[in-house]
Amino acid sequence: VARAQSMVFGDGFVNIFRLFTFADSDVHHGAVGREPHIRIFPPNRFWLAPVKRAAASLNMSITTTDSWNIFWSFQVPWPDQHATLTRRRLKPGFVASSPQWAVNHVAGIGAITIKRELVSTMAVLASHHPQLFEGAFPETYRLPEQLRPLMRRLRVKGVSDAADWPNWMQKSVSHRGIHVLANGSHAALRLLGSAIVQARVKPLLLPTLHRAFDMGLYVLLSSVRPLRVYAFDEMLVRFCSEEYPHEPAAFSSLSRYVIKEYTPIWELPQLADELKACNRSARCAVRAAIKRSGVDADILLARQRRVAAGLLAAMQPTIERGLARQLIARDAAFELLRFDFMVNSKADPLLTEVNVSPNLAARTPEDGAVKHRLLRAVLRIVSLRLNIQSQPRAIPDLNCANGCCALSFACPSAGYNTGECLSAGESSALKLAVAEDKVAKAVGMGRIFPPPQGRWQEVGNEDSAIGKGGPAAHSALWPLPSREDALFSCYLERPLVRR
């Protein structure tokens, strides 16, 4: 209990029990108030200063007290992602029907944000949903658990090829200390201890720039049920600081193939023309450069969004269980993530990492401007949930009269008949979703789950229903979508003539 009630974050303590406790007076009299009051923790750390600046630019009140309704922390505000906290005193049904606070971390997401767990998660998903996930992650083995299958694989594909180019990389479970795997013997692999061995990704190299690069897709999980996922219209594009090795011996220089001390795209004269034509947009410039290399960059970018959306859709039941363990309402938590992709020589995007609390510090003025706009977008979207009065009174095809809100169309997948009264929570959730979509579009966030109709149809075999949207997009990954998810999907897919 003591561990659950107070934790050390750097130089301070946070009373976790108090952070998530609302007295009855808070609920009835609105002690927190209807305007956004954000608490940023730790308050004086440079890596969270961009959040403070973005909140201030939106005229949000920044507090260091318990009178907050948005809580933004670098680390998850509970002991770990699988722990259970002391029960919080919430008025029954209050948060479920009208969320009055938001915290920037969801629980139960460690299966994709913890590097070691991501290996297992992607392997399971690839085996169950190959159309969506097969080939989306480099061939990877966890040691010591997967020592035997790795040994079998090494007998087929040795540590290097006939020309002595390395086939495998070794790294720590935190993806640090990356090196070429030089010795594939049983004894040498056992000495690695807890580690990851991953097939070397042969990167796509641009004609004018012989450097490996990765692309960071910023993703906002704004709601767990119904599931809503948005992708930002800008990306983090990082290039290795040196050219990719021209011969095997050059792999002795980590800066040639490890994106750590990277070069921002804005500092590369080789891409000056693309940056100028794109008004210094990193995403636009790298897209143009990829197109010039003969690759359909739009398909590549769509696949990245598809993998990110599908992964979070697959994780939804796990996240819901995690939030239940923490006694946090499904509609009171959100998460800003960065999905990092490398692009191989066949122009396939390969997910390498999912970052929780992505780095928000500015590397360059352009990088700072992108992250400032990103944070403003996230804060504008998540603050909509704080006050039910901020939701639209009416939305198309939802008719409210005499205390009954009903849809003008049926939704069989939700067991809903035309004209049936929705619960207060269901109608509120639909109104909030519509309001979020409108604001998201205005601030450069595109909804990627449920997928917009007609999107991603150019990507592979779209019998994989994740690319089509609607209730099938959920059943492709789990068999029985919730009523809330089914209603939201039906609303999005209602006949165009009604829109």
C-alpha cells in the first residue's frame, strides 16, 4: 500500500492515491473547474518544458497542486504497468458517463512499448494476422528464451553471408549497445545473457544520400472504448551521421548503421531541394526523396499508419484490462506514442520501436516547431472530454428529444435498432467522438482507427478488414467488439446520403 501511495520520480514524491482521488465535494461542486488545469510532472524537467509551453500557448492553467484535470507525466504515474493501486473514491458512474479528467498514460500497453515484449507481441500477431503484421517487424530472437530457435536459424543463415556481410545484430533488451553479431556459437550466445538478436535490415538508400534513416510516426490514442487513434501529419525523420557501409569492415563504425547521434533532415544539404519545395516539412521532403528513388512513398506511408492502427486495435482488450487493474475509466486516459520505422531495400516499412513518452525536446528550430504544433494538437483534442457541455448539442443522424437520443439508422453489429434510445454515456461518447474528429482534422491529426472509408485500399490484400473500417475492422483482430465500438463504427459508415 505504501508503494502505491507514494513514488519517487527523480527528485520528488507524488502521492498517487491523492492524484486520482476525488472527494464528493469535487464532483458535486466542480472544485477543479471546467477549464483545463494541467499538472506537469516532474514540473522542472527540461524534457517536459515543451508541454508547459504548449499548454501556456493555449491559455491552459498550469498547476502544481492537486486541483488538476489533465495530468502529464514523463513516466507512468503508478509503480509499474501491471501494478494495482489503492481503490480511488469516485462517485459511481461519474467518470464513465462524463469524464472530468485525463491522464497521459494508459495501462497495459507494455506489450508494445517495452522492447523485449514487442518482440513476442509482433511474433504472435504475425502468426494470427499475417495479412496485417507478417513482415512488419525484423526477424528477431529473445535471449536466453529463444536460444534454440536462433541456433537452428543460424545453421541456415549464418552470422554473415558469402561476401562476409553481417546477417545479424545483437543489442541489449533496451535496444542499446547495438553491435554486429560476430560469433554464433552456442557458448557465445549464452554469454550474451539477456539480449536481443535481430536480422540486419538492409536499408533503402536514397540516390543522393547513402545513409540509413528511420521515420517516426506520432500517434495519439485518444480513447480506448470506443477506440480512436490519430496520426500526426508530420514525422520525425532521422539519418545516420555517416554513410552506410560500402564494405563489411565498415560495420566497425556504429554511426554508419545505428541511428543514435543522428543528423536531422533539415541539416542535410543533399535534401535541400526537397525541403525547399516542401516548405521545410520533414515528412513531405522524405516522401519526395523516396519517390525520386522509384518507390511509391504513399503506399509506404499508408502501411506505416496501417501497422500502427492495427497494433493498437489488437492491444485494446489488454489496455482495457490494464486500466481496470488501475481502476481508471476507459475514457479518462490517453497516450502519445511514436512508432519508429526503418525502410528496407524493398521499400517495406519495418517497425523497430514504439516509444511511450517520445522525446519532445527540440533538436533544431524546425523540430521544435513541429513538436510544439504536435503538443498543441494533442492538448486541444484531449481537453474536449473535460466538460460535457463542450460537446456538440446535436450531430447528424442523432436525434434528441424528451430525454431520448436515438440514431436514425440501425446498427446490427451493436444490437441497435432504429429509434432505440441510447444511454446517456453512449450518446455522449458519440458526440465527443464527432467533436474530436472535427478538431483533429483542424490541427493536423488524421484518424487512422477506425480507418477512414476508402483509405489504404492500395496496400496489399485488403481482405484484411483493418483497411476497410467499420465493425469488420474490429472483428479482424478480436471477435466481439464492444457495443460502443460497434456504434461508433456504424456511425462513421452510415449511408453517405445521410451526411
